[in-house]
Amino acid sequence: MSLFDFLQQIVRTPMLFVSTILALGVILVNGWTDAPNAIATCVSTRAITVRRAIIMAAVFNFLGVFVMTSINASVAMTIYNIVDFGGDTQKALVALCAAMAAIVMWATLAWYFGIPTSESHALIAGLSGAAIAIQNDYSGINGTEWIKVLWGLVLSTVLGFVMGFICAKLTAFIFSGYDRIAGERILSNAQVAGGAAMAFMHGAQDGQKFMAVILLGVALANGQTDATTFVVPVWLMVVCSVFMALGTSIGGYRIIKSVGMDMVKLRLYQGFSADLAASMCLLLSSLTGIPVSTTHTKTTAIMGVGASRSLRNINWNIVKDLIFAWICTFPGCGLLGFLMAKLFLALFA
């Protein structure tokens, strides 16, 4: 589908226009809340300025979306097939709009309080809540795809922490014999490279998820409820990356401060270790088609890095706030998606 064809279609289908605007709003909010996690550590260790980090994140977000989607679009397919809105495509499109509205509301509240909740989990929860609302039961939930989400929870928390711990120990051992100035110069460059890798993997994971939602809206607008495959156009990758970058530039500092500065006081080698550990976890999940949270992976990697020296290095008050937000995301955003879908269906269906 060309950009011109897509623009013609949204003019003919007002509800597709609304769902696209809301999906772009979710991507923008993702830039507020998720994308800053990719660059939080390299900014907090002063390896790079905020402005340059945002530009770097924008470039590597796009590369992540483009390269990973070209190689393996299985994460997008998981999100695309995670729910079934039923055979009435008009109602399904209304429910999709409601889910997007719920996710924007949830994520904006999280940004306001400076809590890095997962937009990936909010997306999954909002879609699931809307599917339950339109079907009036759980038949709209694809259990097979949800199992991948649960595996992603394990991967982003347990493996993120363990890899952060191991990478910090290895990095400290490797650089123990270096002159301090020479070591810091190498690590500063490595930290920037680690931030670029995190931005790349953020695009690879989250970019696919939100593009899948827009393409789901296109399929519903065309009366298709059984489409199982799609091709992601390059123009959509560019639009997704631009909106992520815009969101990061607007409100990213709150999350950068919460994750990279307040939770654990990081040195250069620790920041690099956190980025390396989180990037490897995200690469593994992207190649296997498991949708994981960039936020969870990065923050648990940072916790593992802090624990490699001492558990006292971790600000447990911040950790408790994060865990509370993570626990509330699935039921909270799911309920919000359910209620918004019921409201939208009553008003517009």
C-alpha cells in the first residue's frame, strides 16, 4: 500500500482516520515513556547530551524498525493476531479506536507521574479489554499469542536482571587493569554505542507492535477479519519513527531521570553493562517473536547492574513504584479498554 492509497482510504473511512490518529498518539506517548529508557543510561552517565541522545534515538529507532521488520516481522504478527474483534468490521474498528484511546489515557497518566510503565503491555491489555467488550466473553482472546506475552514477562524481568548482573561483573573484570582515564574514554564511547543499540532494539520491538495496530485498522476498514499476513510499507516505518522521536523530545527527561538517575547511581561501566544486557535480551525476544517490554528489560537490567556491587545501591522506593505500576498495567489498562470500548460502541456503532 502506497502512502497516497492510504490517505485516500482514511478520507473515505472516517473511523480509520480516527483509529490512525489515536494509534499515532500512542506512538507519540510511547516516545514519551518507552523510548527514553533506551537513552537513559548514556545520558545519566554524561556520555552524551540529551539533545544528541534524542537525535541518536530517532535515527536508530528507524533503523531498528526497518531492519528487524525486513528480517523478521514475527513480533508484529503476534500483536496483529492477539485478539479477535468479531465479524462486524465496523464495530471492530470502533473497538480498536476505543482501545487506542484507553492506551493514550493510561500512558499519559504514567508520564505525568514520571513512572516508566510499559506501553507494550498497555497496548496488549487495551486491545484485550476491547475484544472482551465487543465479544461479551473471552472468545476474542488468542491464548496462543498471550502465552508469548507471559514468556515475555519472564524474559524481560528475570533474564534482564541476570544479564545485567553478569555483564557488570564481566565489564568490571575486563577494565580492572586499565588506566582510569583510558578506561573511561573507551567506556564513554562504548556507552554511546550501547545507547544506540538500545534505541535500535526499541524500534525493532515497539515499532513493529504499533505498525501492526495501524495495519489491523486498514484490514478492518477493507472488511477483512481473517487476514493473517501483511506487508509493512517503508513510509509507515518512517512515520512511526518520527512520532517516537517527537514524543521523546517533548517529554523524555522525566523518564530519563527516574530510570537513569534516581533508581541507581550509575558509573560509565555500569551504564554500558545495562545497555548491553538489555539489548541482548531484546534481540533474543525479537528474533523469537516474543513481545517484551523495553521498559521492563532496561530497568531490570539496571537493577542487576546495581546489585552486582551491592543491593544497597538500588533505590528500593523507586523500584517499588515501578513494580506497582507494572502490576497495575494489565488489569488497569484492560479495564479501561473494556469501558472505553463499551462507551464507543454505544456512541458510534
